[in-house]
Amino acid sequence: MKLKKLSAVFLSVIMIITFALPLSVSAADPKPVPIPQEPVVYTDPKPYIYSMDTTVFEAGDVIAVPIKLSTMDGYASDVRMKLQGPEGKETMFSFYDSTGWIKVGSVNGETDIKPYIQISPSLADGTYPVSVIFSYSDNSGVSYTLTDKINLAVQGKSSRVLYVKSAKFAQAQIGKENKSNLTVNVMNPTVFALSDIKVSFNTTSSKGFSLYDNVRSVTIPSINSQGSSAVTFGVYVDSSVATGNYPLTIDMSYKDATGTVATSSEVVYAQVTRTADAGTDGKGSTPRIIVSSYSTDVKEIKAGQEFTLDFTLKNTSATVPVSNIKVVMGSAMTSGTGNQAGGAVFFPAEGSNSFFISKIASQATATNKIKLMARQDVEPGVYPVLLKLDYEDATGTALSSEEQVSFAVTQEQRLDVQAMTIPTDAMMGGPIPINFQYINKGKATIYNLSVSVEGDFTLEGGSQYIGNLTAGYNDYFDNIIMPSKEGSLKGEIILKFENSNGDELEQRTPISCNVMAMMDGGEIGKPGMGGVIEPMPGEAKGGLLGKILWIGIPLLVVVAGVLAFIIIMKKRKAKKVLVEDEED
């Protein structure tokens, strides 16, 4: 009994101590003070262009530009960029994308990109301030935009191609002869030299002007950077062209520093001043009839082929009509030098060379046409058609005048290749002789003739320049070609040349040859020219006989090729001597 009471008392004491202890500690210690937390601050990373390629842009370019990006502070994500030009030229600069924006992604430190930038082709020379608009986010997802500034240098299109600096007639006043030399000054504004420059006077676009000299393009070998050169054209000025400033079209082609051929066309204005007796102002008391316009139904007039000349006659008088007009077509006459016979260049292809017009009122016109043909044997050149006009004024006074229009006549080129000889079989590594005769069967000179080879062969010494080939001339071509591999080889002999207009033409002749491998004949006991070569009695394999065959057979092949070439050269000399004897 006593034990149970003691246990209960002990348990009660323990419970009191257990509950009382935390209360006593809590009462003794002060309450804990919370530690203040600093707010999280997210900074704008501020991306910008750290560096950019300083290439000078050319108007119309779409070019990849190396750009290095960086940030002012931290990490930028979802970065996009857009370009915007200065006021009035906002769309002249852009990234090459349909939206104008390019996606960069993230930028943390230095980041390299190479976007395509598009420059408007209408921009002139100059340095332009361009805005770079950035759209991006920081690492918390907060979005930002900012604008950076760059300067882009642009070289205008007109400044990077060949152009006409000036065009001027030699005569201060052009009289009733209606002719003058036109000097055209061509300028190279680029930083490189330009070569093989061809300058042409475009008579189709230059109304009222035609050529009586230099109908072909004029070639300038080269023009240095920032340099210029002048060419001269003999120009016929129509009687309808009065005193004034007239547009003339000049066409050009050239090779740039990389050898690429480029073309350009310029419209320049030239001052024409007429003399008092030119008769173009229509204010005098004597009426005058002129050819106000003319055209043909073909682009190129070839000797021996028909063409139709359409022309318009105009009475330049402001008050006086003309009547009983008789028009007689005439032609320039050739002297009959060289391969051409003398006589008229143009003659009627059908009908008469004259016709009648009853009346042309003041300031009125009358049109007519005539079918002509250029003589078949005429040399290429520019020749005039003459129109002799007889008429009467209002009082019945007989008057006359003469007009002319000029045309370029070309001859069909006929280059013939005959007696082509080439061996049917050859040995790899050995020379293959080739020869043929070439004849100019046309009536015009062939210019800048050269011979080259394409296909499975190469011509010894590369392309061979021959030069000009006059009408009726013939000669022989002898040379050596080398095979590029073994087997049944094919190729072409190419003759390139120019006609009287400067157009490049070519004629191709196929060639073929069966090329066998070089036979070693070499080691005893191995396949040679006649099969397996057995050793001589008492001779080890690979002995003296093998060495002789190894050296001798290739030597024989080379000697045979040289002998063939010598024989061909002797034949050619003999043929030339025979031709010279026949001519004597």
C-alpha cells in the first residue's frame, strides 16, 4: 500500500517538473527577433553592338556582316534586332527577313552573329546614321527594348560603274552638211582598274542621230582607278535636228578587277547648234524638205539580202506648201579596191528607184517605203542612201535638196575547216600530231582568230592566237595535242573569231583518238609487248634484256612522234612553196 502511494507521488512530481521547466525557460529568455531579408533586384542587361565590320556597303547589296554583341550587365534572353534608317529613309536599311527582325537568342558576354543586311539600290553616296532596335528579356522574364546607334557608309550605284562624264560635238555650229565628230569622255570612278572596255553609240535610242564612222564599238584597253578616256564617233545629224540640247545613249561593257564582264548604259545630253543655212527652223521664205524619220524592217543589213526602208519627209516651212515632189533614191559608190568591185552599194530590190508625191502642206509630212538590197560583194562598213528631192513652192519656183541616211552593212562569216588529220591510235604520254587547213570563204575579214582544244586533250602551248584572216585567205595549222587519260578519247578543235561588228563567234570540229597504255615490256617473266618475256639461257630474270626493253620501247615511241611532226612540217613547207610558185 505504501509502495503504491510513493509511486503516485513520484509520478506527480515528474509531471510537474516536465510542464514547469519550459515555462521557466520561456519566462527567463527574451523573444527572438526576425532577421530582415533584402528584396531581389533584377537589372536590365542592356545589349549593344560591341563591334561591326566596317565594310563600305554598295547600294542594292544584300551582304552578310560580322557583328559582335555584348551586354552592359548580365544575361539577356530572347534577343531580337531590327534596323531603321534615318528620317525619310526608314526602310532603306533592313535585315534580310520578311519581318525585318532577326532572332539572336541569348547574349551573355560577347556573342558573334553574321546577319544579312539589305541596302536599298536607290541610295546615293554617303554615311547614314542607322538605329539598331533591340527587343529582349532579363533572367526574370521582364521584357525591355532599347535603341543603339551605328553609322553605315554607302557607295551609290552610279559611283561604282563606268559612266559617261561628257559628250560634245567637235563643231561649234553644224551646217547643212549635217556631220560632226562626237567626243565621248568615259570615267572610271571605282577603286580598281577596268579593262577591255567597249563603248558604242546607240543610234536606236538616240533619235535624229546616226553614224557614218565607227559603227562598231570602240575598244579601250583599260582605265585606271579614278581615270578617264575619250572615244570619238563620226555622227550624222538629221536635218530635223534644230539647235538645242539632245539626249544621246551610250552603251558600255567592261571587265572588273575579278575579270567579270559587266554592262552599263548612260543617257547624256549634247548641245547641237545649227548654222543659219541649215534650214531647220522653218521660218525662212524658201521651203525645205527633210527626212524627219526612217527605219528598216531588219536589225542587221547583210550584203546580198533584201530590206525595206521606211522614211518620212517633212516640209519644214511654217507657211509655204510644196508640190510636184520627185524623189530619186541614190547610193554611195565604191572605188573597187581590194576584193570588191566598184559601183553602187544599195540598189532597188524591186520596182523603181524614184516616186512622185503631189503635195506636202506646210509643217506636214508624207511617208513612203522602198525595198533595197546591199551589193553582195560590198565590204562591211557604213554607207549612205541618198535621196535627191526636186519640188516647187507655192509660186511654181523649182527647188531641190538632197538628204541622206546611213546604214551599216555586214557580210556573213564563212570560216571552213578542211583536211583534218589526226592518228586513230596513240600511246599514253606520247604526242599526237594534228593538222588541218582553214579557209575564209566569206567576203569579209575575220578578226582575232584563235585555236584551242576542249575535251580529253590539251593543245601544246595552250590556245594559239592566229590573228586576222582576210577574205579568200587560207593557211595550215600544225601542232601537237596530248591525251589526258587512256581509252577512247574525244574532244573538239575550237576556232574562235570576231566579225566586223565585234561579235564573238566560234566553230567547233570534233576529234577522237584511241589512246593505249604505255607498255612497260619491262621485267623478264612479266607481260610485255608480246606477252611474257622468258629469260635468255644463262640470264637471270630482270637482266640485260629487260633493261633494254624498259628503256627502248618508250624511247621508240617518242622518236616516232618527233619524226611524224618533222614530216608534217616538211609537207606544210612544201605546200606553201607550191602555192607561192603558182601565185608567181
